[in-house]
Amino acid sequence: MYSLLRRALFTLDAEVAHERTAALLKFASQTPGASAVLRQLFAPATRGLGQTVAGLTFAHPIGLAAGFDKHADLTHGMALLGFSHVEVGTVTPRPQAGNPKPRMFRLVEDQAIINRMGFNSVGMDVVASRMAKRPLQLPVGINIGKNRDTALADATADYLSAFTTLAPHADYVAVNISSPNTLGLRQLHETAALRELLDTLRAANQWQRPVFLKISPDESLDQLEQVIATAMTAGISGIIATNTTISRPNLQSSNANEVGGLSGVPLRDPAMATLRHVARLTDGKLPIISVGGISSAQDVYARLRAGASLVQLYTALVYHGPAIVAQLSWGLAALLRRDGVSDIRQIIGVDRNLPA
Ligand SMILES: Cc1cc2nc3c(=O)[nH]c(=O)nc-3n(C[C@H](O)[C@H](O)[C@H](O)COP(=O)(O)O)c2cc1C
């Protein structure tokens, strides 16, 4: 059924299609009859798939990655599509428009997207008030970033103000230092800047919220070692790996040369390679949320075995439609059954020491 809807949506500009879909989902989630139907239609598998990560309870491992629900409009709708958790954002302290449109491009032949949204955000105060009213159904993280016109040297102050406003309303906070679309942001992977940022947030964290660091797939192994060491010293709760890539591995589509971050199937191998490095470096001491190119139950299974506790996706929702979480979770349950595994926790990290 989604193939028909997809054909119609793909005739529209990618961001317009996103807005229409989001509006439809929001409407359905506010309509009692429609939400009951969605809940039934897209019910995910949960048996043997639940676990506690960073003190939060997840019914299964598959969550919505940041960027789809930037303004905290869709958490209820995404719960109806079966996601176990939603990451809202990126949210900036002050509202900002983001980059000029068009800024989101489908690469259909590659099952990928390039985006250069540039943190379009309604700002932290609007998101805080929406989050204060949200139904408590599933863990919701809030991903924070800095405003475009804040100098990099002042970035910590921006993150701190977003953190103190939003952490009270979030189940976890994701510190995004890895978007390629805000000039210089990725320099926050450097040790001194990262240490200052994470130490400041730790000192401000009177709510004891879990704090995850979202990293880029484009760092060298040396940089990755430094980032993980710094994050562990700063008492971070977990790592989200990864954001989009600025690399362009073997793409077929005419949009391949658009500027921005690439997500979807071509990101699968770089994201898996980063996960393997991070899993080896953290050695089971920090939970990892793996993101990037996940579109099948086999992908989820491989990420968990490599050391991820949870996974997230965005682009596969665009290409495979609203049944994606049901498909992946039931598929994962079947793979576990095939291998005689009754509880997901038995397989997390079993392949950690395989070569990257
Ligand atoms: C249109 C679009 C907007 C995004 N916006 C954000 C964002 O605001 N903050 C963020 O941390 N990641 C953002 N991402 C990255 C995703 O959260 C995710 O890390 C990336 O897309 C890889 O996952 P995927 O291959 O399943 O899409 C965005 C991705 C897309 C496609």
C-alpha cells in the first residue's frame, strides 16, 4: 500500500512531502478512531526485545532518529507507528529559519537523502512547552545544538542554555556536535572544546538526566579515540553513532553532488565501521545507539551484535513507509528465534571483538 502513497509523495519536493506526512500523522494521532487503527496496524514485536538502558525502559530497540520531529509535534504519532523512543530536535536556543530551500534531496536510486537543513528550529522555549504537555508513553530524548550566528568559541553557552531549559522535560539529552550543516560544529569533536562542553553540562545536570553524545561518521580513528576517551572521562551516559556523512560513496543519483549530509543505505557501512570502533573503545562500559543506513531486520541484528544497545532510523521511514518499525521488530524477533535467543540482552556486543 505504501508504494502507491510513496509514488505520490515522491512527486513532491522532499521537504514538502515531509511536511504533508507529518501533518497527516499529527492529525491521525489526535483523532481517536484513527489512532486506534494505527496502533493496531503498526504494533511492533516486543517479546524478548525489551531492556533498560541508562535507567530508561525501552520496549524494543528501534527508535526515531533526530531530524524528523525537530519541533516535538510528532511524539504521539511516532508511538503509534511503533517506535520505542523518539529523539526530538535538533533544538537551538533561539528560533532560527535554517538554510534556504530547497535543502533536502532524495537520491532514489541510492535509497538515500542529502540534507542541508541547517537546524531550522522553533527554539527551546516552544519545544519545552510542548514537551511539558506530551503524554508519557515512551522515552523521548531532546537533541540540542547551537544557533548558527553564535560563534564557535561561545558554543558552550548555547548548549548550556538549551540544556537547562530542555533537560527537565526530556528523558535523555543528546548533544549534537556532528551536524555537517552548521559551520564549524564538527570542530567540537576536538578534545579541549569537547571537554569544556561536556564538563559544563555535567555540572549543570541537577536533574541527573542521561546525556548522550552524537558523533560524526567522518572522524579518523585517532580522533575517535580522543572523543571516546574525553566523553568517558566527562561521565557521559552513552554515544549515538552516527550523524550523516559528508563523504559520497559510489552514488548513482543525479542529486549526489548536492551539498549536505548523506543518510540512508550508502551510510550503512561507514556507520557500522564507526560503531565497531566505538564498541571496541568503550568495551561494553557505555551504551551505544547505532544510527545510519538501517533498513532491514538483519541490519538491526548486526548492529546489536556489534555492540549497540539501541538503534535509530530516519531515511528508511521515507523509503519503506510507516510499517517499517513493525517489519523490523517482527523480523528481529524471528532472527532471534532462529538462533535460539530468548532475550535481546544475550546478543548485545557478542561480535564486539571481531575485526572492524
Ligand atoms: C532531513 C534530515 C534532517 C536531519 N536533522 C538532524 C538533526 O536536526 N539533528 C541530528 O542530530 N541529526 C539529524 N539528522 C540525521 C539523522 O538523525 C541520522 O543520524 C541520519 O539520517 C542517519 O540515519 P538514517 O540513515 O537512518 O537516516 C537528519 C537527517 C535527515 C535525513
